[in-house]
Amino acid sequence: MHNRYLSRARWIARVAGGGVRYLLRDQFTTDRAAGAVNGTAATTRGTATVSRIFDKYVVDGLVNLVGWINMTLNRFATALQTGMVQRYALSAVLGILIFILIYYNGLFGF
């Protein structure tokens, strides 16, 4: 049993030593490292460009759309706010009538 662990330890040492020899034996030079870094930099720049375009046209476009909808609804709501109590009461009565009509006609399955 002890020999099995000893041989496993020797095997690990052999593999680790072989890995160091592989790296030092002109298999991984600074030219290859520079190529990997340059490739990563190009990928990062490309991803950043796609992200910038998506943010500019999609995200900012949706934010501007929500703002435009809010402004449009605000203009409509301010036109309804006159300060006249009679108009507010008429609006409430009309709203109640609309709900009654919807309920008795069964439009929404109540």
C-alpha cells in the first residue's frame, strides 16, 4: 500500500517536471505569449465596440422611448386637470357608467 502512494507521488513529480521542461524547451516563448496577449486585446476591443453600439442604440433608445411616453401622457393629463369640480364629478360618473356597461354586457366575463 505504501509503494502505491510512493509511485503515485513519483508519477506526479514526473508529470510536473515534464511540464516545466515543455515550457522551457522553446515551446512557450515570449513571441507566443505576445501573440496571445494581442489576440485577447483585439477580442476585448471588438466586444467593447459591440457593447457600446448596443448601449447607444438599444438601451438609450428604450430609455428615450419611456421618457417620450411619459411626456406625452403628462401633456394629456395636464389638459384634463382644469380645477373645475363639476368636470371631475362628470368624469367620475362617466367612469362608473362605463364599468356598469362592461359588467352587464359581459365583455370581460365577470
